[in-house]
Amino acid sequence: MDRQPERSNEIPGRPANTGGRQALWALVGVAAGMLLPVLACGLLFALFTLVGAVSGMASGPAAPTPRVQQVHVRGPLSGPAVAIIEVNGPIVNGRAPLPSLNEVAAADDILDMLADARRDPSIKAVVLRINSPGGGVVPSDRIHQALQELHKPVVVVMEDLAASGGYYIAAGADYIIANPATLTGSIGVISTFPEASQLFDKLGVHFTVIKSGEAKDFGSLYRPMTPEEQAYWQRIIDEAYARFVKVVAEG
């Protein structure tokens, strides 16, 4: 249901985390992200996500979230200003381990900067620079909603890639600027459930599942998904897709 991309020619800081904890959560995020509906441009999203995970493993303590970058019209430090906010990398919930590296587009960081821009009377407009293969449905929708509530002019500048979730966010802008070589589009939703039951059988590994609730082991790695489960998840994907189309149509 996902289609190929089309060519169209300083918030105050927070406490630092340890590098080990960043690495753990980065890896957990990669694993869990495979199960969630995502607005993503296929392999590009996976590549961006893995790069972000490796960066988190190699990093030290987290840096403070950067403040909103401002460009003033009449001088370097005064007068009306335009806020510049980056949406770079896969779009995820939470905060980036090292926001200064722009390894992921962390929704909480972006929402904080948009809120800062909304409250600052000197900021008259926002430029959102998007270079992203897409990401989670929920963080993309949260950022889109924040743009709708900003009540200031928003200009999206599409860089190399603004696909799927990136396009979803862009639909909330007043104006969109794209290079003729920008990769954009990819309006669709995808969700992947890895299943390795045959591999475990070959290895002689078996699992005993004790559960309460029929759907408690939904999407388990240890068994194939039933037709009923596939139909249930397809309905969820279809609902997310319908909202995506509505957002684009109204944007």
C-alpha cells in the first residue's frame, strides 16, 4: 500500500544520561520500532535508524537540547526574527541522545522548539527544514498538530529527502519549498513483524507461552501470525493510512 517516492524537480538543557543507557534504549528502540506502524520510505528509514543507534552507542553523556535557531531581520540579536528548526533523520517519539548531531528527529525536542517559537513574540515565522525518510505515525502526527496550533507562518524547506512521515509533517505548513531533485511523496503506512519460528525449529529451540488474554502474544517472534491477527492489524494500518491521506488532502 506504500508507494515509491516521487521526484519533485536553545531550549533549556536537561540532565545528562550515561552512554550505556543511551546504547540500551537505542537498541530497544530499533527492535520495538519494527513492530509499530510507521510512515517510512522503506530501506532508507531502516538505514537512518541503525545509524542513529550506532551513534547513540558511541556517544558519551547527552548534550543539552539546543535552543531554537533564530535569524533576525534587522540585526544579529534584535528585532523581528525567523526561527529555523531541523527535522533530520527518522521521526521518533522522545528526545535525541545527542540532538546537536541531528541523528534522529525526536518529536519532544521539536515540539519544545515549536512551543518556544510560539511563545517568543519576536519570532514572526518558522522555517522547518526537513531531511527525513519518515518515521512513527504518532510522532509525525504530534509535530503536524503542533504546526497547526502555532498560529504563525510556517515554511517547509525540503532537503534531499522528505518522504512519508516527513511529507505528513510538511502538510501542516503554509508554504512548501522543494528542490527539483528532492525525493518526496511515499504516502503510505507500513508495519513489519519478524517471525523466526522455522529457524527456532531447526535449532531445536521451543518456547512455552503462558498468557492471559487472547492477543497477549500478538506479533510474537516465535510463531506465525494468524489470519485473524493479520486482518486486525491491517485495519489499524488502513485507519492510519486514511488519516495520512486526509492530512495531505487538507494541507
